[in-house]
Amino acid sequence: MKREIEFKMEIDYPEMTEGRDVEVEESYLQDGLVVYYTIIPSIAMSGNFRRQEALSNMRGIIRKRTFDGLAYYLTVEFDEPDD
């Protein structure tokens, strides 16, 4: 199963292009009830997710890169096991 997550990147890193493999690290908020992801090394950050929605695969591929005039957004696709 494929899963897409959007990451916000406030500085333009030109090497973050569509098709590039990336690795993310998982961080916790609210005693582990909430998780978020950061593209290593601190390139971009995801929104927050409930612990039940956590990723099992920490490697993904950038599928889309957009700019809204203030920040860049990277859509990263992860392969996740079927439930």
C-alpha cells in the first residue's frame, strides 16, 4: 500500500527534487500519543499524526514539490504494509 505525506520545507534545498529517495525520523509529542516526521537532516517537517497512524517504513520517494510563495511543500510516498 502506498501512503503520501506532505512535508513543509521553509528553505529551498535544490537537491530535494521529485524522484529523490529520502529518509525520515519519527518524533513524539504528548507522551507519545502524537508523532511527526522530519526529513533527515532536518530538511522539512510533516504535520502531526495520531500514534495509530505512524509509519512503519522510514524511507520514501519525493513525488511532488510545490512552492506557495512562502514555503516549499514536498509530497513523499512511502510503501506501507497492507493491513
